[in-house]
Amino acid sequence: MKGNNDQVTMLHGAGGTVMHDLVKNYIVKYFKDIDNVDKAEVPLQALDDAAAIGDIVLKSDSHAVKPLFFPGGNIGHIAISGTVNDIAALGAEPYALACGVILEEGFALSDFEKILISMRKMCTQARVGIITGDTKVVERGTLGGCVMNVSGIGRRTEALESNLKIVRQFQKDFSQRWLLDSNLRVGNKIILSGTIGDHGIAILSAQQGLKFGSKIESDVRPLNILIQKLLGKIGGIVSIKDPTRGGLAECLNEFSEKSKVGILIHEDKVPIREDVKAACEMLGLDPLEIGNEGKIAIGVVEEKADQLLQLLRSTNEGKNSEIIGEVTEEFNGVGMKTTVGGNRIIARPVGDPVPRIC
């Protein structure tokens, strides 16, 4: 008798240690050694934001957000942005998407149209289109309205090549062709492109009907155009990751674990809106563990960090950017220098405290 340990729980999809173990111990276990998998330059077992084969990046992302409509967006915004941003995080330019939609019997066509309009808007912003897909309908009461998958492909760009040349000027042993979680080296700076926790608190307020005295909206948006700008105009970027499920804590721990380095961040440099901070304190949540949909964490060579920050702050997407920390050899894992002068370990979260966030 296997008992409860044989059952999937909500934590298995929450982006933390439980989900990481599920993917590694089940999915990777059965697909990592199939014929031709060795042709993937960034394979499944790398557990990166996307995979790469030759000069092509491939990503598939499924979405079951609850509720479908929330402050600042809906499932359509997330479906496009999530896939686009994961492709862009490797340094590639997304150029074609496929969309699979599963609708529940009784779902309002007017709501479906609102979702499609949002998807078109995100596609326009990202300069990428949906070129194929699939639609299914299931019985009433089995789905929650709508779930969808968006897959996409991306390709190398001149901006990425220019960026890598600059990285190699400062890190002579750097040989990677993509921006991977494992690329960080001692001395690199960590930049966060804006405030954290906005999306998760917006979702939670919609799920629970909570009011926090101000209008907290999701930060969901495609970031591929911004990323290509950073690569082409400044360069020196070694890694990019979007802190979605599990938030910044999960993101930084993935960087640390895969790069085999320590990361020290500074609490007073991590941008958090005051209303988001207040909401987290009221609910007993750690904003570092709450998911985001329109922010990126960037690993960059020290010599280019200030220039990159200046360019980021000149954009709407990155106006609240900060250099939040650096890569160190003094310890393993992720640590934080607190505002009162102490040190805190930032452990990998078990999962995002807000369920059905994307």
C-alpha cells in the first residue's frame, strides 16, 4: 500500500523543491536518454527555462491560472508572456508560437474573446505570432473554464553574439553559446529588473477577494524586446531568469545550485512596493517566495553592471531596477545581508505560497 506519498498535491506544481523533485525524479528520469536527445545543446536534464538544439530554442508552457481574470491581466496575457520570456531568457528571439486551448462546456464565448484579444495584444508587443494550435472542449464542471498551452521557437540573434563577445573579454574561460542558469561566476553582479511580488499578490487578492488599500496589479508582460536591447546595446550578460513560481528565492537558488556558486543579496536593494510589503506582512508571506510574471534576474559581468542598470532604468519595464547582489565564493547557496546588519539564509522554497498563479 503506497499511501499518500503516491498522490500528486498542489505543491507539485508550485515551483519549489517539491515540483523540482517531481520533474527530476519522474519526467527527466524517463526522457533524458532517448535516442537523439544528445543532440540538444541545452537538454531536458539541464532544467533551464527552455531547450536549445543547434541555433533553435524550444519552449512549451501550460497555464491553469485561477481566476482566469485578475487585476492587471488574464490567462491570455500569461500564456503568451510566459512562453516568450522563457525563450528570451536564453538570449533567443521568439519568432513563432503554437497554442493549445481546452475549454469547459458552458464557458462564456464573450470571456473567451476577451482572452484572445489579450493574447493578440501580447503577441503584438512581443512581435511574434501564433501560427498553429489545437482546441478541445470538455464536460461542464471538470476544468474551471479554460486552460491552455503555448509552445514556441526562437533563434539566435546578432545581439546575443555581440553580448557573448563582450562576456569573453572579461571571462576568458566563458564558452557557452546561450544564457544559462549555470553560467554565473564569482564577481558577477545580480540585477533585478523591478519590484517583486506584484503578480502573486494580485492573484491572491482576486482568489480571496482581499483588499489591501491600494490597487496592486500583475506585472505580466513580454520582455523579449527589452532583453535583446540589453544584449545588443550593453552586453556582458551571462544569465537571465524570470522569477515566476517560487519567486526570487527559487530563481536565485537555481542560479546558485546550477552554477555551483554562492550569491549574496542585500535586503535594502531588493525593490518591493510598500503596499505589496504590507500585504505580505499582513498575510505572513515572504515576498521573496512570491511569483512574478514581468521581471527578470540578470547575471552580468561586474564591469558592465552599472551601464546595464542605467539602460534598464531608462525603460518602462526596468524603471525600478536595482543591483541587488553579487556572486561570491565565501559560501554556498543564497544569503542576504539584512537591513539590521545580520545575515539570513534564503532557502529554496517548498513552493509558491499562492496556488494556481500561472
